[in-house]
Amino acid sequence: LGVGIYKNEQGETPVLATVKKAEAALVETEKTKSYLTIEGTAEYGIAVQKLLFGSDAEIVNEKRAKTAQAPGGTGALRVAGEFIK
């Protein structure tokens, strides 16, 4: 799966078994219902930077890269567009 949503032959968007399993695990470990900050989860940000630039990239290791989480789909594209302006 990639960008967008998965639809079956009937045009429905079923909740995949793996998603249900992940949701159950999150509920079990959940400590709060508050929103994340704009930076999001620090571990996720670092993992994304390493994926994009490579684990040994200077920009990552010298902490010059910055990651912000955004709303899914077109919301993230809008944030990127505003940033580029």
C-alpha cells in the first residue's frame, strides 16, 4: 500500500486485519488522548530522516535535519507548499 487508501472490488475501504491489530496494541499502551506537538513523535522523525537521507548522513548525525508531522494526504502537501513559498 502507498499513498491514498485501499479499496476492494466493491469500492469499499475495509479496515485491514493488520490495522486492527496495530490499533489494539496502541490502545493497550496508550497513556493520554492529547495531541502530539507539531514535531510529532521524536523516534518517528529520526526514522524518517534516516530513511530519506541515509543512516550515515551528516545532516542527520549533526542534527541539522528537522521533521514535522502533518495531516495525511493533501494536508501534508499544503503544509509543504506553504513552507516552500
